[in-house]
Amino acid sequence: MRRIFIAIGAAAPARFAWLFYVVGAFLIRAAYGLIGSGSGQP
């Protein structure tokens, strides 16, 4: 069972590399929104 999950984990980045760009773009967009919408008060 452990070997199966290791194999899946090793193959996942190669198969879904495009997904990292999508998630990265979303995180950058969310950070930009948080920084840009700050009202200056904690």
C-alpha cells in the first residue's frame, strides 16, 4: 500500500505540472487582492 502511494506521488507532478501554474496564479492573484484592498487599519 505504501509503495502505491509513493509511486502515485512521484508520478503526479509529471502528469499534472500545468496544475502548479494554475494554483500559483490563483495564489498570486489572491495575495494581490489582499494587499491591494488593505484599508491601513489592523
